[in-house]
Amino acid sequence: MAPPSGPMSGVMLGVLAGFTVSSITGHWLTLVMVSMAKHGGDFLGPPRRRLIGLLPFATLLHPGAWLVGAALYFTGRILFGGLNPLWTWVAVGFYGALAFLGVAALAGQARKNRRKRKIDQERT
């Protein structure tokens, strides 16, 4: 039995890659935001310190940055030719998964904002 090699298998591979890359990239972006934010507390003093020294390590050594670069590279190769047409279906699945997760995140945030607004209106 030969391994599946049609468009649907490419889309499924892209969806799997999209979900994996979005999770790792989310962790990477959170790490970058934390390293840029002001930190303070009981033992750190007033909130004025930033972890800027961590930023080069977070940018260069985290796999999220490399995965974003690889996705951009393969997207460029697909758009400008030079790859098997099956990779186009992988890209469709990849960006479809990212779009799905983006819409789901925006819908969840809107639901949270509506719930918060409703609670605030009940208090007043």
C-alpha cells in the first residue's frame, strides 16, 4: 500500500503543521512580550526594570522564530515557483489552520468582553 500523496493528505499535513507552529509561535511571542515588559515587585523594587538582556536569546534561540522564518521561506518558494504543487496544498492547510485559530481567538475574546460588560452593567 502506497503512502497517501494526494491534495487532501497535503492539506491535513498543513493543518497539523499549522496547529503545531501556532502553539510554539504563541509561546515565543509571549516570551518576547515578557522580556520587553516592565517588571517589579517586592524584591525587584518599583516596576521599572526590563529583561532586555533576555531578548537576543528569546529571538535567536527559541524555535518559534525559526519556524516563522521557515514558513515565510516555503511560502515564498511556493508563490514564486520551484516546488512541487503538492506543497501548495500543504500551505493551504497551514494558513487555513492559522486563520481558524485566529477567528477562534477573536470570537473567544469578544465573548469574554461581552460577559465582562454584562457583569459591569449588573453592578451599576
